[in-house]
Amino acid sequence: MAPRVKPSLDTVFAALADPTRRAILAMLLEDDMAVTDVADPFEMSLAAISKHLTILASAGLITQEKRGRVKWCKLEPDAMKGASVWMQGFGQFEPVNLDAFERFLGVELRMEEEE
Amino acid sequence: MAPRVKPSLDTVFAALADPTRRAILAMLLEDDMAVTDVADPFEMSLAAISKHLTILASAGLITQEKRGRVKWCKLEPDAMKGASVWMQGFGQFEPVNLDAFERFLGVELRMEEEE
DNA sequence: GGGATCGTCAACCATCTGGTTGAATATGCT
DNA sequence: AGCATATTCAACCAGATGGTTGACGATCCC
């Protein structure tokens, strides 16, 4: 029942390769959310979002806890550690720059609106 | 002719999601390589490796320059910057730890041998 | 010129991915 | 009990992905 595998680089990178899933992770930065609420801003079906959440969960990037009929989704940023360390082995990237991060988030969201 | 698009998070993460491609990047850390030499340690066809290299190139993670009949592949670690910054927005991961990186490389290579 | 080497192209194939819809399950509310 | 809400399941579909093989165009070398 507990999330089985070691979240491999394969599954983490693959999970992060989809813009919908990255947007979900960004939403979860602010707070834990129910599946329905996660789905709300997207134009796709609830079932599709549910699948995305399953993928994020099996990559270890989120955990889901059912309380009552609501399943709460919680960001697990530590799951990115391995991938982050791996990438940083390729170059000393600029010291963690939150401004740049927010700019990226902004660009991503804007792209989805335009689509 | 020049690599067209802005290497998006989509293409970078997708490129990194494949273990063969990550192994290729790790090889290129040591030195630039010809396509044939890149393909050598793998058990798949040269054409398959050529495709992987194309994917890496269109994600901006490598560049390829043809000199004579040999096409040289060069690592372009800066293409990871965006992805790295994006991930670091989710948590302050341990200050660049090369030991951990080499451990990861080791694990990845070992996995391929066993397969 | 002619043969070997380097690399890509084209066609093909099996499998994965991301989405849909409709039905099913589980919980909460009155 | 009976209805509404929350979420998943199952079947299906189109298109992407990762691999193969065989032919092809370039380039180097004798």
C-alpha cells in the first residue's frame, strides 16, 4: 500500500516532463489540496488529473492521504533531491535564485493560458 | 540549421528521463566524443544512439559539430540551468555535493550492467 | 576509382502516454 | 434511505517513444 519503489531518476524526470504535472506541483507549493481542487483550474477531465497525481505520487513527488471522502495531496519536495544533485554534477548553477524560479513559474503558467 | 527552439523544461526533463541519455551525458562529462564512440558501450544499434543524440541536441543538452566524417558531441551543461533552478524552487537541497553525484552516477552505471 | 568507415534516413513495430467517456465505489448530508 | 459529492476504474483512442533493420550519402584512404 505504501508507495513501493525507490523513486528513480527515471520516474522523477519523466514526471517532471509534463507541464500539467509541473503546474500541479507549483500549486501544491502553496498548500495541500484535494484532488477536485487540483483539477479545478485545468481544462481536462478529473480522471486525467487523477492519473497525473498517480504519476506524481509514484515518483514520490507527492503523497496522498484520504481523509473522509477527500484525498489530500501533499508536495514532497525531497523526492527531487536525487535529480537535483544529479543535475548539479554537470555544472555549478547559479546559487539558488528564487526570483528566477518565480519567473519560470510565471512563464509556464502564461504558456498554459495562451494554449 | 542552428538548434531552433528555446530548450523548454518539457524537452529538457523529457530528455533526462531516459537512462541511456543520462549515461551518454555522463560520458560526455569526461570529454567530447564521436557518435560511434558514444554508441560503443551500449548494446543497441548505432541508429538508436543517433536518435538519442538528436533528442539531447534538441533539448540543448549537447551540441554536435561535424568535422570531416566524424560528428563530435559536446556537453552543454548550461541547458540544465533552467530545470535546476526550477527544482531548487521546491526546496533548498543540500549545497552541491559532488560525492553524492558520483554515487548516483555509480548506481546508474551499475544498473545498466546488471540489466 | 573503389572499398571501408561514419552517420542518418525511412519504414516498420511494440509499447507507453495522455487524454476521453461512462460506470462504479465510497463517503457525507439530510 | 436516498441523493450528492469525491475519486477511481475500465475501456478505448490517437499520437509519441524507443527500438529494429536495410539502404543511402559523405568522407577518408589506398
